[in-house]
Amino acid sequence: MDAKDILGLPKTAHPLSQEKKSRPPKESQRKPDGISREVYALIGGVPPLMPAVETSQLKKRPPTDEKITWQWLPFTSSARKDNLQLYHWVRVVNGVPPTGDYSFAKYNKSVDVVKYTDEEYEKYLTDPMWTREETDQLFDMCQRFDLRFIVIADRFPSSRTVEELKDRYYSVSRAILIARAASPADVSGHPIVKEPYKVAQERERKRALSMVLSQTKHQERKDAEVLAEAKRIAEARMVARSAKELELPVTLNDGLENNERALVPGETVSPSSNSQFPSGTVAPSTLMADNASTLGSLKMLRVYLRTYALDQMIQAASSSAGLRTIKRVEQSLQELGVNLKPRVPTKAVCSHHLELRKEILTLLNLQKQLQYKEAEGSSYRDSPYETPGTPKDRTFVPDSMSFGGDVLGDNIGNYIYSCIVCLLICFFCSFFFVLSQFRVLFNSCIYIECQGKELLNETRNERPLAGQKLLHHLRSLKGLES
């Protein structure tokens, strides 16, 4: 009994293993000529000529039950006064034609021409150069042709120029508007009242325009060169003027500082003071030049934001300072509770903000100079080389105006003295070394000479013994032969 008997299953042979589903053979793609096998394996075959777009990505039209037809229907336009009925094709949805005015009637715009009465004409509009009939004809044609004065001048019965027609129309309209207003202030903002038509200016404009249009290529080239030169001169003058505006207060401040320094006794300026500045200091001439160039570039823009001008001035003031110095300036502003950029950038606020940044930068530069001088003084106090008569417990007082000119001279003297001593020591050492080498060479020569003499004596003593031995051997040989 097995599991099949227990479960009541028939005893049949094991079913054959299901055949593997046959996969469709892959289409072998031949590698195109002119491309390597590695590159072809990376791209995965030849790309399609057109991008494949799946139908699921396309926008499906929503199903609708509307029945749309096109019908030839009549229409009228509110732009016409004769109620003319015309026909056109109309899109009809579910058999209901569209209602309303003609869609293009909204583009029919007309000019509101002022109308006057006989009383107003006699009171405000009389002109010896114009009659009543000509004025009426002018206003009728202005209403008909929508103020196209070229067409009006071409169809006007009398010989009037375009400027004369414009002058008459605008002068009459202006007089009527002022006369009908309760006060002149009520119509002061109207374009016709605010900017009256000027006949002389219009004629001059047309004359200048005709002259420009009648110029030759050579004259146009000359005018362009003159305009370019005038623009260059104006830019140079603007930059020079801004530089003068910057130089004037700086020069006055420098003069006051120089006078104060001259009044204080005992202060002298070292000639080497410029060379002893730390790297973080900024020269006033550099700041003046940067400010002048920045103001010149801003004036060239004509229109700019005050925050943009403040950023440019800050960059010009901090251009000679390092990145660490700029970060220290920003940190100082944050410690003082001042925003890095003013929230209300008015002219006064921006100028005070820029002045505060410059003062903080000057303070940091002075702190660097103080640290530099203190380090220099401590190094000279701890130096073992002292000049005679100088007490050891003398306190070093840094001079605010001199930056180490005398100390630099003492350093140069000590350096030259040490160099001479080193050269003398090297000379004597090399002399004794060469002398010892000569001594060794002399002793070796004497030794070689002694050895040569001994060898010569030995050879002289051994020659007779060798001859006697040779004679003895010859005699022995002769005895054997006999």
C-alpha cells in the first residue's frame, strides 16, 4: 500500500516530462560595416530611424455624443448700419446653430471725433485762415477716414498740406475740450490738451527725415564714425568726472591727516614703510581707482538697481583683500547685528553700510599690522645678538610710523658679517685639506723610490748565481754526451 492507494488515485505511469516551450528564434542582426564589434555590442544593434511611440502614451480623444455638421447660414454684422444679410459656413452642433453677433464685428473700431455747434464755432473756433465750410468738410472726412490725414489731404477740395489739416483739427478739438470742461484742470491730462500739435516742429522733423533718407552710403558711413567718436568722448568725460568726484574728498582728508601728522612731534616716516606692510593691507590709490572704474561702469548702464550698485562697490572695496579677510568682515557685521545686505536699500543706508564695511576692513588691516610689529619686536628682544651698551631688560616700543627701517639695516650687517666668517672658515679648511693631501702624496713617492732601489739591488746580486748555474748545467750535458 502506498500513498496513491490511500488517496484513491489510479496507478498510472509517470507522465512524460512536459516539453519545453519553444522560444521564437532571435533574429540575427548582422553587424554593419565600418563599426567595431565592441561598439556594436554597447549600442545593442542598429537604432531605429524614427522614435517608437507607444499607443498608450498618445492622448486619447474623449468619447462624445455630439454630432457636428457644417451649414450655409445667413448672418448680419453690428458693424454695418444697413443691416446687410450675408451667408457663410457655420459649425453646427447637434442641429443647433450658433447665436450672437458676428465674431469679427468686435474689430470694427472708430475714432471719436469731436462735434461742435454753431454757437461754439462762432465763439471759440473762428479763424481767418479757415472758413466754416472747410472746417465742416475736414471734420466729416476725419470721421469718414479715421484720421488718415494722408488720404484726407489727397481728397480735400482745397489745396491744403497735411500739417495745416492736422493743425486745424487738433486746435479745434483742443478748444472745444477746454470750453466744455468745468475747469482747465479737468482736461489737463487729456493727450490733445497736454501735448498740443506743433506745426513748425513737424515740418522740421519731416525735413530732417528727408535729408536722412536722401543720404548716400559714404555720408552714412561718415555720420556713423562721428557718432561713435562722440560716444567715446562722452564716456571718457563721464569716467573722468566720476574719478574727480571721488578724488576730491579723499584729497581733502589726506591733506588734513598730513597736517595733523606734521603738528605731532617725534613722528617720522621710514623709507621702507611701504615694503613692510602686511599682505592684507589695501592702498588708498587702489581703492580710488576701483571706485572710479565701478562708478564709471554703473553710469554707463544708465538704469540699475541700488542693491546691484552696492554689490559692485563692495566687490571693488574688497578686491584687494583675501577671502579670509572678507569672511572676517562678514563675521564682524554679524557680531554687530548688521545684515550683510540692507533690508531697506535707500541711498543713505547703502552709503552708511559701505562706509561701515570699509572701516571694519581698515580695523582688520591695522590689527594685522599691530600683530606683525609685536611679533617683530618679540623676535628682536629674544635675539642672543645684542649691541654693546644695550640693556637686556629694555622694553620694545613699536613705532606707529616707521616699519623697521633701522632694524632692516642691522639685519643686513649681521648677515654680511656671518657670510664673510663662513667664507674664511671654508677657505682655511680647504687649504689644510689640500696640504694634507700633498703630504700623503710626498710620503707615497718616497716609499715607492725606496722599494725600487731594493728591487734593483736584488736583481744585481742574483745575476752571477744564475750564470754559474747555467754553466754547471751545460757541463753536465756535455759529459753525458761523451
